[in-house]
Amino acid sequence: MANLSEKILMEDSILDPQKRWIRSKIGDSPLIPGNSEKPSQAILREDLRSGFNTVGVFPSVSTTLKILEQLEEAGIQEAEIGYPHTKEHVEFLREAKRNGIKIKLGGHINVRAKDYRHNIDIAADEGFDMVNLVGSINRIRGNSERGNSEDGEKRVLEQACDAIQYAKSKGMLTCVGGGTNRLDHFMTAYKSFAEAGTDRVTVYDGRGWFTPDTMQFLVKYVREIVGPDIKVFVHCHNDFGLAVANTVMGIKAGAAGADVTINGTGHRTGNAPLEQAAAALKVLCNIETGIDMSKLYGLSKLVEELYGIPIPKNAPITGEYAYSYLGRKIPFCLRGDWLVFENIVAEELGQKREIIWGGTTPPGRHGAIPVKIEAMGLTATDAQSDEIYENMMEICRKKTYADDREMEEIIRKVLK
């Protein structure tokens, strides 16, 4: 059965040569806009700093070092580790350097602040590898923080450009971006960033209010403004549940990379989860990130433990229920037909499969129960199968489902 399923899947889908994952042929169609333009690789930049903005998260130096070590083991090349003006974040950097962490470590600097040059000095003196220069260039923030919207916008843009040139004079890799609500402001701001000599720019969706088609347009628009020599990144928040979709679409549109956070930590509803973005880019888009997917589950569980923020049980990729088989799906699991329902086989992520016997399990001779009995090397009459089903349903009425161990106990008891 498994061989037949595999043959059909290979004809109707795109199967990884090592049989680790599978995707739809439809997704690779040249008729889909952007498929012919997407890059072959992308950088996923772990934004630990954004993760620190999660309510209840105040990591120690040792906690951050543990995460950085596992990030490096997973293949992450870059990480933003905090604010140069924050003592603890500078200590994160020092400890990482002392322990031989090779990930390029960045600092986050607000160019709206009066002391932005001082913060660049700290970043350069302490050995940050890059600086991420951020300032909202819009009338709302300008009016709130400067008292005059037009003057505020102009001043922030001037300071952003000065910050680029000052950081470059210190020999630092620069990335700059700013939230703005108007396309003409996008044009003015990103053209100014390019003229100031930035290495990279970021398209920010700090409010999580862009849709994938908006992000696709903005990435292409900004690429046209800054030219081919300046790399474009995206930074997506998850207020409408679109952070991963926007991240993937931004990269397919030509972005060189994206900010992500483990388990989607971050302000409010968080950022694009690293584990989901990495898997989607590799499996669905055939875009290489250099990340070892077998490390994602362990990394996700580590952050769950260290931050004290539970992973939702039904979270994609790393959730407890991601590889649960219920009802009519159970026979496929028992027969080893993983790829009938698994886009990525559980072993590739370090995940575990679980068979759940619940109220959707069908009774009768052609359902999951006879397949389970056969897998145990046993046989049963119709009456015995019905008795097994009723005993299972009795457990379900008490605690909603029976696990596979309980089901085996029921079968052995009935067939003894």
C-alpha cells in the first residue's frame, strides 16, 4: 500500500528525492505570478530583540546564550540581539563573542532618538557586526513625538540618513527602514536611504496590516527605488495572522531575507515564526535558507521552556497536534503512508506521530479499528470489533479521546 501511495504521489506532486517532504505541483506552476522571479535562497534573520518585547520575557545572559548556540547549530547566519544602549543586551553580545558564536550579531537603533549617534558609537565599540536603523516616517509619529508632523517627518529622515553615513564611517553593515503610510513617502524615504549609502533596507509591516499582495508590491517597488546593489528585507507582524504569508510573499517577490522570531514571539501578537517561515520557504517554495529543519522542533521547545510561553497545541510545524492522526486518517499512519497527509515527514522535524482514537473513529469492518487489530498481529470477529469500538467510545465520553496505548489495552482485553 505504501509503495502504491508513493507512486501516485510522485506522479501528482513534487516529492523530495530523500522523501522528506512533498508539495503540490500547482504551487510550482509558471502561471502563478512571481514563480519565475523568486530567488533560490534567502536569509532568515532571527530577531531576538523583537522576541524580548514579548510580555513576560526578560532573558538572562545564559538564557540568550543557550538560544544563540542552538540557532547557530540550526544554521542561522544572522541575529539581532537587542539595543546597544541596554546594558543586558551589550552583555549578551560580549558573552556570545567570548563563547565563539559565529552568527553575525546586530543591534537595533532608533534614529528618532536624539542620542542615535551615541548608540552607534556603543555598537561599534562593543563589536556589533551590524546595525538596524529604524524610524517611523509618518505624520502620526512625527506629530506625537516632535510636535509638528511635517518637521517631524523631515527630521527623522535626515537623522536616518545621517545615521547610515555615521555607521558606515565606523565600518558597520547598515540596514535601515521606517514605517510609513503613503507611497510617496516610501519613494522619498527609500531613495534617500539608498543615496546615503545603506547596505540594506527593510520593508516594515510593524502594525501587521499588510496583505500578501501588498507586501509583494512594496518589495518590488522598493527594489526598483534602491536598485540591484542594495538588499531588501521584510519585517512582518502577525496582528491579522498574515506574518508568515507576508514573509513568504515578500521573499518570493525578491526580498533577500526577513526578520523572524522563534515561536512567533514579539510585540502584541508577535512576528513571523522562524520555524514556520523556514519550512514554508524550503518545502513550498524551494527557497534555501541554510536552516536544518531537523533542529526546528528542539529550538522551539527550548524557547518555550526558557521564555515560559507555551507553544499552541495546534501550531504548525512544532505544535503537539501537528502529527496527530484521528478518525479515517489512522489507517494511513498504521500502514506507514506518511506522505498522504504529512507535507513534511515527522522525523525531518524531530516531531513524533500520535494516534488519537476519538469520536470520529468509524465503526465496522472497514475502518481504523480492524487495521489496528491487524497491525498488532491479531484477528477479531465482527462482534469483537464492535465491542472494542464501544469500549473506546466509553473512554471518549469520559475524557474526549483514547490514546493508542489505551486502545491496545482495550483490544487485548476483548481478544484475550
